[in-house]
Amino acid sequence: MDRKASLVTTCTQLVLLWFVGLKAAEPPRDGGGWIVLTRIFNLHNAAQLQRLNRRSLNSEFRLQDEGLCNIDVLDGSSVSHQHFIERYAFRRPVILRHVTDNTRFRSLCSRSSLLEEYGERRVRLSTANTHSYRKVDVPLREYLDAWLRPQAADALGSETLYFFGDNNVTEWQRLFDQYEFPPYVLPNTSRAYSFGIAGPGSGVPFHWHGPGFSEVVYGRKRWFLYPPDQEPHFHPNRTTLSWVTETYPHLPEGEAPLECTISPGEVLYFPDRWWHATLNLDTSVFISTFLG
Ligand SMILES: *[C@@H]1O[C@H](CO)[C@@H](O)[C@H](O)[C@H]1NC(C)=O
Ligand SMILES: *[C@@H]1O[C@H](CO)[C@@H](O)[C@H](O)[C@H]1NC(C)=O
Ligand SMILES: *[C@@H]1O[C@H](CO)[C@@H](O)[C@H](O)[C@H]1NC(C)=O
Ligand SMILES: O=C(O)CCC(=O)C(=O)O
């Protein structure tokens, strides 16, 4: 009887250990202090964000509209470098899952770590319109405390400031050194990073440039893309949020974009000169790797 009981105990312990081991192997799903889930909005009530955003914490909001995904999503382990070059690099966007393990970088990007390391450093904000013409420098702490807010539905991109890129490399290199970049390269290009943090409903309206990768460290980011020869209809000073709520639902079938929402652990690749626009569904921390 005693032996039987101790066997049961041992088995239970083994099962528990196995379960704990499984849990430990999963990527952490904490919000890093960026996401405190309390209120979920959809695009149609995004207008409420405007009323609420002045007196509520940014981290309380999430937009639920992930939309469809009509971009190839592949497991990185199944995509050789040659396959990437032949099928995607110069042809179409692709989303690669689990190509890198950025657990360490992710922990350095928690709200508290970034405040500790970079809180007093100045970051450069750009207007979130197609031609970001206005720049404002503020300490990161001030940006997080005072500027990082859910996007108001009727705000203009040209009046909305966004922290993305323009990173002072001298100051940010130490963090970038911890980033495991996507292990795919294009011939004769080098890498340059752009790092940013922005609130739910924010994003960059349609524009294009050279090829690159985009990854979210925290939060989700919805992407819309068109090939270089298919210029989308959009107003250069209006936000992605207004495009999604006003233009997108009425697009004729032939003008539907490629789109998908990416989450941590996924990397989106966009080829040279493809039109793209982004919409952060949550407070997001993100990094792009431009290949130029
Ligand atoms: C970048 O940061 C360094 C170190 O803080 C500073 O000396 C330099 O002036 C900064 N560069 C720009 C362009 O702000
Ligand atoms: C890369 O650059 C080298 C030297 O400039 C050139 O000879 C080569 O053709 C380039 N390769 C590609 C694929 O552009
Ligand atoms: C966008 O905003 C800028 C700055 O206010 C203005 O100069 C420009 O004319 C606007 N563009 C359009 C198409 O409204
Ligand atoms: O991450 C974003 O919101 C903007 C990304 C972008 O436009 C880019 O990487 O070119």
C-alpha cells in the first residue's frame, strides 16, 4: 500500500515536472507592463477612444479587429534562404514564424526596463502622415507618460506624433545589439534598425521605400500592403485608422489589399517599393530591419 502510494506520488510529480517544463518552453506571454487588458474595442466604436483617451490609461485599450490574413505565413524552420530569395525577396510579402528567439530582447523592452535605461534620453517623434514632415524631441519618460495614447478616430496623421525610427544609434546600439535580426539577407544590402513604441489605433499611413522586416516585441500590428504598381487610394494627411474605418470597407474586390496582423514571434517581410500602412491594435513595441 505504501509503495503504491509513493509510486502515485512519484508519477504525479513527474507529470507536474513535465507540465512545468512545457510551460517554461513557451515564449513569455506577459504584457511587459505595456498591456493591461481591461477594455476591448472594435473599429466601429474606436470613436469612443477619443472621449476616453484623456482620462484613461493607454494600456487599458485593445482593438479587436485583426482582420483576415491573406499573406503566406510560414514556419521559419521550413524556409531555406534560397526559398526566401526565389519565392519572396523580390516578389511578395511573407510572414515568418519562430525564426529567432528574442526572449532576452523582449525583457529589455518591458516598460520598466526601457524607462530605467532610456527614460531620460530624448526620442524623436514624427508626424504619422505619409510625408512625416514635423519632428519633436522629448525624453522617453515624457513620451510614455504624456504622449502615448490611444489614437483618436478623427485626428489627422499630420497632427499625430509617432515614435518610430530616428533612433540615436549611439544611445540605442546597446539595446539593438541584443536583437536577434531575421536571418535572411538580400544581396548587397546592409541592415539598419528602426525602433518604436505607439498606442492602440495609431500607425503609419500608406507609403513605400526599400525592403525590410517588421517585428512586434509587444502588442499586435495590423499590416496592409499593395504591390508597387497598384497605388492605393488614401489621403496623405489622414490616419490608417480613418482609412480602415472609412475607405477599406468600401473597396471593390479588385482593390483589396494584402493584409495580416502580426504578433510577437512573427516577422513580416515587405519587398522593395511595396506600398504599406500599419495599425497598432494594442500599445505596441516594434522594430523594423531595413535592408538598404
Ligand atoms: C546621440 O547621443 C549622444 C550620446 O548621448 C549625443 O552626444 C549626441 O549628440 C546624440 N546625437 C544626436 C544627433 O542627437
Ligand atoms: C553586388 O555588388 C558587387 C560589387 O559592387 C557587384 O559586382 C555585384 O554584381 C552585386 N550583386 C548583385 C546581386 O547586385
Ligand atoms: C498635409 O498637411 C501639411 C501640413 O499641414 C500641408 O502642408 C499639406 O498641404 C497637407 N496635404 C494635403 C494633401 O492636404
Ligand atoms: O511599424 C510601423 O508602424 C511602421 C512600419 C513601417 O512603416 C516600416 O517599417 O516601414
